Amino acid sequence: MQSGHIDSTDHYAIVGWAADPDYPDSRVHLRIMVNGMEHGRVIAERPRPDLKQAGTYGDGAHGFAYVFDPPLSPLHGYDVVVRYIDPPADVANGRLRIEAVRPQDVMLRPLLVTATGRSGTTLLMKRLGYAPEIVLADIFPFEMKLLTYYGCALEILTTASSPANPFALDRLTEDRYHLGLNPFHHPQFEAVYPNAAMLHRFFGPRTAARLHPAFRTIVDDFYRDMQTHFRKPQARFFAEKCDVFTPARHFARLAFEGVKELLLVRDPRDIYCSRRSFWSDSGENSMQNLKTVQATVLPLLAAERDRLLVVRYEDLILQPTETLASIVEYLGLSHPIKPRPDGEREIFAAHGTSKDPAASIGRWKHELDAEDRTALLKSFKPFLEAFHYETAGD
């Protein structure tokens, strides 16, 4: 007698299992009905460790995920029935009602990978993409940063023009492809309201309140497309790189609920070496950039430690299983994230500046002379101590 169970269902997919204990190695065929009409069929043949462990379902490969392609509209409700084909019968809990979803409930949640350049963000993004509950724009080196773009747009459109710059509108008409600060959010227009503050409230908070839902919807629509394209019906997060200097972090929390953030850090002495190798950056520029990173990250850590998870690049390389497990726990994911060394070798070959990932750790010890090592230790000791890096030699 056939048995099975529907584990989850929504406008994107139905996930569950079906098997016949009398024929544990056979595969069960299912029919999916939507509003009384056949929508499609699926074979329950995906591996399920829990069914294998049960001992009565052969190799356990009886799971299925039926993906609605395109997804059902979240604005409508649907009556769904999951049925065995031979002999015909409903799966035990296979009569389902998918309710219409309110717009705010369909939003994916942002997962920010916050770091500075040469910190390992590309590797971390690659690994996050393995998770069925995380979607991203899966194109190397993962530089689709919609939160950064629309965060900057929101900032520009709602920030007041400088009193010393009364000609902003003239510049806009001269170069209509360059949009600067709002020229009407300017002291010379304050007289249009009964008092000056009203103009600034309108073009500031009131305008932002209108714009950020629109930008949020654009970002969410894009990642819903990615969710469908990469067949991730269980996705709850979208992941993006987030530079520590941009307004993306603030825009994400303004526009979305339930933001999660991974603060990815790396020994600044190794970043110094990597910057100079990858970008041919001067020592002076690298030092100045890293000082700005330290001045930004340490206050961020002190103020928001309870809202983010610190991930060290070194742990991501040397202890990948444990580090990814901590990310899974922090995000509340249902499945582990497992490294895939073969695909990651290609990434490092294209993006790394050492012979292999292990060699990228502690490279400062043999690439820098004593004078540079001393100067970097002196400049970045607060950062090194905050994230438990080696400070020997002081």
C-alpha cells in the first residue's frame, strides 16, 4: 500500500515524499492537480536520508519537489491535490489550500555579506549559493549589488542640496545622465511652504517613505526571478555583497524585515598583501583604505554585535565545516551547507593571489619586511585584538 507525506507547499513548489513499502525499490508517480485541473506530474525519486534510515523504504530515494514554473500568483488562492497515479488515490495529507499571500509576506529577506575588498567575499558567496534556502545572482564574481545601487539612489534623491550649490538643476539639464542631489531640496525653495522645515520634511522623510517600498519591490522581484530560475522553492534569503562604506546596510534595514548580516573579516596584513598583488595598489593607498575599514568596522561591531555574525576568512578556509555550520545555525536553515572543493578551486585560480587558499593565510609573515610588519601591527592592533588575530612581535 502506498504511503507518503507533503512536507511543505507554497506558490513556488510542493515538497514531500511517496513510496510503496511493498516494493521499496520502485518509484512512485504522482499527479498534481490545481483547482481541479492537472497541472503536471512528478516522480518521487530524490534521495531522503530519513527514509533510508527508516529501513522500510529501500534506498530511501522517494522524495520529490514539484516546482510550479512559472510560480503560481501569490495574489490568488489555490486548491491543490497530490495524487498517486497507479492505483489512483490521494496522498494522506495531499489535499491542500494555498492561500493568497499579502505583499509584505512574499518578501525574501536580505542576507548581507559585509566586508571590504580582498576579504574572501567571493568564496563565501559561492558557498552560500549551495544552500537551497538562499538565492543569489549566480554569476562570478557575484557583484550584483542591488541594495547598494538602490540605497545610493534613495540617499541621492532625499538628501538636501548644499546652500553653496544653487545651480544643481542647471547641471542636471546640461548632463541628464548624471543625477545629483535633489535640486528642490534646497534652502532657496523653503518659501513655498509656510515654514522652512516643511520643505525638508517633504523631500526627506516623506519622499523616502514613498520611494523605499518601490525600490524594495524591485529588489524582491529580481530575486524572485532568481528563485524561479535556479529552482529554489524553499528560498527565504537573498544574499549580496555589501561594502562597509556604502548605504546598502541602512537601506536593507529600512526597506526589509528580518535582515541578517555576516561580517566577514580578514587579517588586515594579509589584505594589505592581497590588495597590492591584485590591484597593484600602492602601500600608501592600501594602508589608508585599511585604516578607514578599521575606523568603520570596530564601531559597527560594538554597536551591532547582536545583529550580525562575525565570520573570519581564516576560519572559512581552515575550518570550513564548523564555520558553515555556525552560519546555518545563525540563519536558522533547514539543511547544512557543504563545501565543494572542485568548483572553488576555479574561483581561487581566477580571483586569488596566492598559490592556494592555505597559502593566503599569514602571507604577511614572509612577504613583508620587518619595517612594514611593525607599521601594520601598530596601525591595526585594535582590529587584530578585536578579532583575535596574532599580535606577536609588539
